[in-house]
Amino acid sequence: MTHDHQSRRFAFQGGPSAFEEPLPVGQFYFPELGEYRASMEGIFDREYYTNHGPIAQELELHLADFLDVRHVIVLSNATIGLTIAALALELEGTVVTPAFTFAATPQSIVWAGLRPVLADVDPVTHHITPATIDRVITAETQAILAVNLWGGASDIEALTSYAAVHNLRLYFDSAQAFGCAYNNTPVGRFGELEVFSFHATKILNATEGGCITTNNDQLAAKVRAIRSSYGIDTPASVPLKTNARLSEAQAAIALMSLASFHANRRSNVNLHVLYRELLREIPGVTVLKPSGVTDSNFQYLILSIDSSEFGCTRDRLLTLLHNENIIARRYFYPGIHRVMPIMQHITPAEAGYPVTEALSDQLLQLPIGARVTADDAALIATVIAGIGHAHRGSEMEFA
Ligand code: T4K
């Protein structure tokens, strides 16, 4: 099959696009319509559609079992989950978080009435470390919001000891780390709490959704009280309440998605192995392995492009891939310190964010997941190899 692809002419060679339809980077593992219809019939029969309904409760129990954690509180999305987390922790002052993350991470801190302080990340793991945090903490810093990125994890032990020594609270944005394990322990029970996303692009998908996990009873009660008053088992006083409920229809999708987690993860593993093999010999292309974990969801296929070796910049490659209907994305571009409107809420570190800047220019996310077949991966690899070859063969292109 790869041989067939190699004899084709693609858009970058003046031929047709590699794919007839756009292939998005999103990883859409979705339940069968028939299964979903059956769940919806139950919801319609009960005439109970939201607010800690029976399916949401069942989901919380299943997730607590899956993640081996005392409390799971399901929510409408991870962005509001992160905001609720900061409110439930009753933080004050500043919160250190990575410069290299999705905008929702620092935005949640601002929504909670706090000020984010950005730390640069480690060039290999892409996570914040005690060394990068050390450069930006001040007497006002009260907490660390670490991010577990690309189906990997931060050095949780190092961060936990650092937080203890400096008397800082620690919680995690694990939006991308559902189903991962750190030291053979499921991500979800570290720090004071963790927040997951069930967005359509995540391995556990509720279309929109998320959850907070914690082993702390009092904190769980606070989170439940802030989300909505239903389901509180312990009375809790909280600074403010909101509506962050997950509807029954969303919870039903999440439950079905959870049931197929292992199959979906296996499919990701196969694609990861295949992509790594197919892209191995292309100069200037490195496929990242999830770092810091003993087990990953393998939901993120991230390439690092060394433009001088590859022959053109990451951005030029991205444009050419889009012309082929391969809708790769550059996450996270540019760094948070350059993204409006969040950058207005941040005082940039004097030393800047050199690693974040470099990663923002080098990384590319490729399609992976249910919509991607082995043949698609082979076609994508052939196109990338061809683009690199064409640029190296002609004048070097760095525009
Ligand atoms: N912290 C971290 C570290 C995160 O990565 C995220 C979210 C959060 C916090 C916050 O979680 P949530 O509040 O979202 O629960 C996406 C997602 O919206 C976001 O969930 C994700 N991380 C972020 C990294 O990427 P977009 O704008 O790039 O994705 P979107 O919706 O454009 O989807 C990608 C492509 O997939 C689309 O261009 C088309 C296709 N697509 C998308 C959807 C939603 C479909 O074909 N079908 C679909 O249903 O932000």
C-alpha cells in the first residue's frame, strides 16, 4: 500500500490532495448510534435530563473505580472544572502554571480571581519542574497548577516534595491524561485534586464534559456544592456556586466511551507504533513518546520538526499538509504569554520562555484515533517524507 502511495502525485507536487475529505486531528471515538439511542430512550422514559441524574451518578461510580480514587465529580467541561478547583481550594495570591499549555489552564486561574504566574517547561518532557518553578515563585505564590501533557505526566514525586518544602498547594490539569498511570498508579489521585476533560477530542468523550477527582472528602463536598447542590454528602461552605452540571445525555456518551476505553487505547497504541516506524527515517522528524508515565492513553501523536534537517519549517509543512487535507495542528501556538486575552493577565518572566517558544515553533499534532486507518497513517507518512525530500532537494526553505 505504501508503495502505491509513493507512485502518486500529491498537492505539493501539483497533483490532487492526498485525502479527498479533510482528516481532522481530533480523535473521535464515538459510540454506535444504536447504543446511544437505547440510552436516550431510558432518559426519556425517566423524564430526568440533568442535575446529578442516575446516569451521571453511575458514571461517577464507574470512574472512581476505574481511576481508583475516592471521589469523582462530573462536570460540564474541564475549563470550568479547573476554575471550580481553584475556588474549592480557596486559594489566594498567585498560582504557578506552565507557559506551554492550553489557554484554559491559566484562564481558569483568572476566572477564579487569582493571578497566574507562568513557568517555562523542560525541553524534553514539556512539563514544569522544580527548577523552572523556582525561577518564578515569589512570596505571593500559594499554589502550583501542573499540567500532565500529551498522555504523559509531570514528575509528580518531585513536584509533590517541592510543594511540601515551599508550603505550596498542588493540583493538576490532567485534561490530556485520562487513563494514564504514573509509577503504575492511575493519574487522578495526585496532588489535592486533578481535573480531566471529556471533550470530543479526548480518549474519554462526552462531546463536552470533564471531572474532578480527589481523595479528600471535604474538598469533594466543596466541589459538589460549587458545581450544583445535588449530590453533596457532607455540608460544605463555599465562596460561590455555579452551574457546571453534566447532562444525562452527555453522561450516557461518557459511560459508553469508558466501556470502550481499552479498545480505543489499543487502537491508539497500534497507530503510535505504526507512525513511529513509518516516520523513523525521515530526517528532522521525531515522534514524541509520552513522558513520565508507566502507561499512556497514546491519544496524542506529536512530531517535533527540526527545520534545518527536515528541509522546511514546521509552519510550511503544516500549510502543505492542510493542502493535502491532512488537518494537522500546532498545539500550543503561540505560548500562553503571547495569546490574547490571557496574556493581559500575566506579567512575563524576565528571562522569557525560551523552551516554550521553541516548542511552539517545532511541534505538530497529527491525526490519530478512530478515523485514522493504518493506510491513512502510511499515506500521511509518505506525504511528510515527500515534502521533506522535495525541500531538501531544492533550495532550502525556511520561510
Ligand atoms: N487543559 C488542557 C491541557 C487541555 O488540553 C484542555 C483542552 C483543557 C484544559 C480544557 O478542556 P475543556 O474545557 O475543553 O474540556 C481543543 C479542544 O476544544 C480542547 O478540549 C483541547 N484541550 C484543546 C487542546 O484542543 P480545538 O479548538 O483545537 O478543537 P476543535 O474543537 O477545533 O477540534 C479539533 C478538530 O476536530 C476540529 O477542527 C474539527 C474536528 N472535530 C471537532 C469536534 C469538536 C470534529 O470532527 N468533530 C467534533 O465534534 O480545541
